[in-house]
Amino acid sequence: DTKIITSTWAMKKKASGTYRARLNARGFEQVDGKRFDKTQISSPVVNEITVRIVLTLICMARWCAMLLDVKGAFLCGNFEDGEKIYMEIPQGFERFYPKKAVLLLKTIYGLKQAALAFWRELLKAFCHMEYGRSKADPCLYFRWTALGLILWLSWVDDCLIGGKDEGVKIAKGQMMDLFDCDDVGELKEYVGCQIDYDRMVGSMKLTQPVMIQSFDDEFDLP
């Protein structure tokens, strides 16, 4: 008497020519009230105005700006009490586990509650690191340290850190101790924008070449 959801593989070609495979649950098969609460599926993301204010501050102060990408972010979330999700064996593995199903111990891509579950884990991490959260934006975190102010912006699984060099280095290490992260390096791209930041001069230029290219492809612009 339990709904067992199915899954699908999503393939993405990388710049190197190789492919990345990601297993996604078919979340549209979840039933409201039984496998998720529709009031508990929306995850906050940073506001565009907040991003521009923080980038302006970084540029004016000539701060260090670094990026971290949490690996497999939606695999880090925990289910709320009473939530149990069963899933069929992924395609390609049925012959190893015939007539079996799996009970998910963590959230997975595709589930309706996955984004919010990860955001809750991220919030716990910032609380553990003793960061305050902005009342104006739930994805802006801050902390005053002996090395000055440290700011974090979270955009789903992408985190931007701004502050003085040594403070940013310490903050980045703290986050990498809590999550498996890719150290993307200096700020060059964020929330779909390409960013040219000249720290020595104190200038920053934002462009959106990916969006422009998508318009070009869709509408066959001259």
C-alpha cells in the first residue's frame, strides 16, 4: 500500500566532450499530503538586487571574491519526520536487484522537497559557522570577524564569498569541512552573468553572453 516512484537518467554533455549522468526521481508522481507537503517545497534564492549591492560593495572595497559549488547539493538534504519515499531500482540495475525497491535515506534530484531540504542543511551550516542571516534576504549571510566583514550569497548550490583575503580563505575552508565542494576560484561567473572584475582598478563589468546566445539561437537573430 505504498506509492513507489520511478526515476530517469539525465545526460549532459560537458565542454570536454564527456557526459555526466544524473539520476532524477520523477517527482511529478509524488502525491500531495502523502509523499510531500506542497507548502514545504519552495526554496529561497538570492534576490538580484542583493547580488548587485554585494557586488558593488566588493568592487568598491576591492575585496577578494571567491566561488564554491556544493557537489551533489540535492543529495545532502534530509527528509522531515514521517516522510518516506520509495523508488524503483534505477534503469540499468534491475537485473542485479530483481523485484526490489529502495527506501531513500536522503533527498535526490527531482523530488519536490529536495531544494528546500538542501537549503535547510545550508542554513544549519551557516548557523554552525556563527553567521547571521539578513532580514532583507534569506540567502545573504554575514559575520564580523577580526579580519573584517565576511559576506556569503547562496544561489541554490553556488556560494559567493566576499571579504578580505585571509578572512575569505578561512570561511571557504570552514564550508569545505561541512560539504563536499568544488573550489571554483575567483569570481568570474555568477547567477548566469559573466563578471569581469579588475580588483586593482576597482572596476566590475557584468554581461550575459549565454542569454544573448540563447536568444540568437531561438529567434535566429542577424
